[in-house]
Amino acid sequence: MKSIRLKPGKERSLQRRHPWVFDGAIARGSADAGETVRVDGADGQFLAWGAYSPASKIRVRAWSFDQGQRIDAAFFKERLRAAIALRERLAIPSDGVRLVHAESDGLPGLVVDRYGDTLVAQFGAAGVERWKDAIADALVELTGCTRLYERSDTSSRRLEGLADATGWLRGQGGTALELNEHGWRLGLDVASGHKTGYYLDQRDSRAACRDLVQRYGLAEVFNGYCYTGGFTVAALAGGARRVLSVDSSGPALEQARANVALNGFAADRCEWLDADVNTTLRRLIDEGRQFDGIVLDPPKLAPTAAHAERAARAYKDINRLGFKLLRPGGVLFTFSCSGGVGVELFHKIVASAGLEAGVDGVFLQRLGGARDHPMTVNFPEGEYLKGLVVMRRP
């Protein structure tokens, strides 16, 4: 077994059971991509077993802090069993479920979602890539699903020096699926959709949107970056009379229209725009339009803290425009999925946007990732999704 020796003082994160070792912390040692290595402190004392990644700034991702642990197929099967058991205990109100949430489930780089009888996996790091076959076999055995599709086409994978990989790992068939969530039917395509096909992490936020639209009688709703219309369906389910949904992807809008029809909502309650959201917000302000509810769920703008300053300006501008379009008594649902923008910073950004817009608002609720996307004690970076619900003072 190859070993990695850390520089003096660089062992603290592993002693706190945080799973990452950056390249600058390593004094000596190397290995092949994905190879299991022993990580020792500067004094030679054992710290962890981990997967080595020679191309990544995160040079080692820890598998286990138990010196007696064997990293083999049985290890991965047991980790997967524990992750799946947790989701069963959480009783997710959907047949679309995040089964494995990477570091938060002790499997760095691995994401697995289940849509009914189909699994979709992303192998985003060298370690899980090396164990792909063993992981695939264990997933099929533990879930009873015979179909497993790979969506390893993320930017994080390229940072690992790994080429994109997509297609069926186990079984085969069509990639257009349908999930049930909160009693709604939602279509998706695991081959062409974002992430693994759908944004399961926003499940609880979509329910909150439905409930607040109903509670406050939000009749006209704007849904920016609507993708395949999850928040559009939620607003309609809450009783919104009309929803304007905007996205720059024509295929996503077609799926959104289909999702509205799947749930029996009248087509004339919806307006669709294939357009840039920022440009549309500005045009609507110039036209004097206002809305009772506004949803802003932009794509990731700050993947790391190094991008936070630039992203903060973009988030502020989007929310400033949103506040200007919000009627008195209306409700803004605003989100950031950027890991580089923390909860406190996002709150400050939204508050500053309100001030610049000349709008006073009451923060009604904080939102976050659905409970099958856990943030853990050892890995707080799992809290990448932040949401705020703000009511403009009447």
C-alpha cells in the first residue's frame, strides 16, 4: 500500500474527519489515479485511507479514518447500504430520491439518484471511478433496480483529469422517465436533463412555494430560470391564476409545458418565454409589470469561494430587479446553489438588493436542500443550496 506523508500542521482537518487533503498539504508520496493510499501525519502516525488523484487540487479524498478498515468491494457495498437505509428512514415524499450524496455519505465524488425503477449515477472523482464496476454491482443488488445510467459529465470530473462518460452501465431502455412528487407528475430525461435529469434538491422548496402561494393568495407568479417547470407546477398547485415562466432552453420549456399538462392545469394559465432572464426582468420593469410571487433560481454562479465576489454582484442584480417587480404584499423566493456563497453572505446580498430597489421586506423563511441531500457535521460544504423567502411590506 502506497503512503502519503503530510507536512507538519496539515493533519488537523483529517483529525476532524474532514475528507479532503489538498495538494499543498502533502510533503511526499504519490500514487496512480484513484489508487487507495495510506495518509500519515508528519510524525508518521496513521490518519486515513483515501483515494489519490494526481490531477486534482484535492489530492486525496478520505475513505475511512479507521486504520483497520479494508478498502475493497465489501467496503463500498456497506457504505451504499447505509446511505440507502438512511433514505428509507427519512421517508421521502417522492419516487425521485437522492440515494448517495458524495462526501456526506462517506463516498467522495459519487452521486446516485433513483427515479422509480431507474438509477442514475455520477462518478465525479478518481477514487469512485476506479471502483465503478463494484459500485454498480452493489447498487443493482441493494436497490433491486436493474437499470443504471451513468451521467459522469460534470465539471468536477474534468478537474480530476477524467473524460466525460455517459450511457447505460446496467440494463438499457428509454431515458425519458416520470417521477411523482407531492402528488405531481413530472417528466424528465436522464440522458439530456441537467444534473442527473432533475433538481431533486429543490423538492422541499417546491412544496414551500405551493403552500405560500396558497396561504397568501399569490395570483400572478413569475418563475425565472424555470427549467422544466417544477416551481411553475408548484405555483399552479397552490392556486396561482397565471404563471410567467422564463428560461433560455427551448427543450426545457417544452418539457415544462408537458409537465403542466401532465398535472391537468389549463394551458391558458401559463405564459412561456424562451429568453434571457435578466433581460426579461429589465423589460418587464420598463413595461410596468408587477407580480404577487417571484421565483429566482439561477444556475451556479460561484463554484468556489474564489468566485464569490463576482457572483455576489450578479446575485444582487438579479434580486434587485426581482424586488422591483414585486407588488406590495408579494413574496420573493430566491436561491443560490453556489458552494462559494455561504448562507450569511447570501442573506446580505438579498438584503442589499432590497435596499437598492427601495423595497422593505420581511424574511419569512430560510430554505435549503431536501433532506436526502444532507449536510453533515464532518462535511459542512454539503450545504451548497440556500434559499430565502421574503415578503414585501404591504
